Amino acid sequence: MDACATASSPPKAKPLIIVEPNPRLHGTSIYADAAWNQSSGHAGLGWIIDDRVSPRLFTATSLFVASPLVAESLAVLSAITSALALSLDSITIFCDSQVLINTINKKEMKLEIFNALRDIYSLSASFNFIDFKFIPRSSNNSADLLAKQALWALSPP
């Protein structure tokens, strides 16, 4: 054997790279949140429709809201209604109410938010794709701020 010759080694395998799908790549992302005042029963709702071109900010208020869960469900319902009005057909709703998102994803009914859930389930059928995702409150700051601003505007100091 020639002293300069080297034994051939098998080619090294390239590491397998698994690319997780980015949830923002499928349709439009919508961030929804609510702020609730227990003493007045008022709620501020805020949602952001982020179509990767420019985010659109929305707010609304509601009176006679019984609980934070009712307020959160109204924010999600308002976001869905706005998406339909904008003729969006593929959306992902992000919300920091784990109870609400789990309820929606399990298609459960809760008496406290029965009417909002009925409307959410019914309107969801209008989309080619709709997904509901829980995100931590710290990742939903912009929608939270919109909801608080709407509530503060309703109940000035």
C-alpha cells in the first residue's frame, strides 16, 4: 500500500434538520384580549389583525359583562366578526385565556359563555381555516393595552 494513500472513510451523514411549521405562515394572525372592571361590569375589548403587511388595531366596549371569561369570549367573537367583515378566509386567533381557548378547542359549552360560544362555533364554519391558540399574557401585550385603553375610555377617572 502506498504511504500517501489514505483509507477512505464513509461519508459523514448530514444532521437531520426538522423545520417546525410557523403558525404565522398559515393565514392571518389575530391577537385578542379583554379588560374587565368588576365594580362597573364594563369591559374593554381589543384585537389586532396582523396580516404581515400592516397590523390593524380594533377596540370595542361592552356593558353589563358578568366576568372576565365573558369579556374574553366577547373579544374573540369580535375578532372573528372583524375577520369575516374583511373577507379573511384563513385565521389563527391568539388569546391569553387558557380556559376559553381550551373550551373552544374541545368544542365544549359553558353556561357562563354559552351565547358567545354558540356564535364563535357558528361563525368559525365560515372560514377555510381557523385555529385557536393560547399564548402567555406577556406575548399578548399589544392586545391587552388596546383592551385597557378601551375600558379606560369608557370609565374616565
